[in-house]
Amino acid sequence: MKKIITYGTFDIFHSGHLELLKRIKELGDYVIVGVSTDEFNLTEKNKISYFPYKDRKAIIEALKYVDLVIPEESWEQKIADIKKYDIDIFVIGNDWETKFDYLKDYGIEVIYLERTPNISTSTVKKELKYK
Ligand code: C2G
């Protein structure tokens, strides 16, 4: 069974997120998503999500492409997660191209998938005039 992991905030869930998770599922059998906690967003990504962690988690858990959701609480947890969940592939959008190449040192594949063009949470927020 090929196990895949990815991480993200997934705030104001949109088709770009869905397309990513759909393509991730096509790469393997079991998909784990680390959803960034509100604390991690604030302290490490300097962003406040519109929806709180529990709601963002519930949406991702409901997707047929996702098998397990875990909290993303630190940048460093990826290595422990790869070992804990016996991960084969790490996948993320190519806005992160090269940033996670170091994970190859832990015997896994690292794949960057093309971001879906013309949609982003920040644009949605701007268009809805959300500060
Ligand atoms: N994404 C995409 N296409 C878009 C928007 C987002 O493919 N139009 C992808 C991103 O590349 C990412 C995932 O959807 O792989 C989640 O996006 P974000 O919630 O913005 O995640 P981010 O803030 O980049 O957090 O440790 C990794 C970080 O937690 C990633």
C-alpha cells in the first residue's frame, strides 16, 4: 500500500485544493493530510485563517481522496510523520518547489504538483473584501 502525505492550511476550501488532493490520491492508496493548526498559522505562517482548524479539518476529512487528517503544528514534524506513518511519497504544490527536497534523505519520494491556476484563498478574501 503506497502511503502519501501532504500539508497545508486549506482555508476557504476551493477547487485548487480539491484538484491537488484528487491528483495526490491518484498517486497512491492512502492519503494523510497535515492540516495547519491556527497556532501554527499564526506563529509560523503569519496568517490567520478565516475558518478555524476544527472546521478546516472537518472539510478535509470529508473528502473521498483523504484517509486521515493530522494536525500540522511545526515545520519539523514532517520527518517524524514520515517515520510514524511509514510514508512512501511526500507531495505538495509547486509553489514549494525544492523546499522539501531534504525529505528525500529519509528514503521517500518528493513530488511537487502544478498549482491550479487562477484561484487562491488570498484572491477570494480580497474579492470578498475580507481583511
Ligand atoms: N494549491 C494548489 N493550487 C492552488 C492553491 C493551492 O495546488 N490554486 C495547493 C498548495 O500548493 C498546497 C495546498 O494546495 O500544496 C494547500 O495550500 P495552502 O493551504 O495555501 O497551504 P500552504 O499555506 O502552502 O501550507 O508545511 C507545508 C505548509 O503547511 C503548506
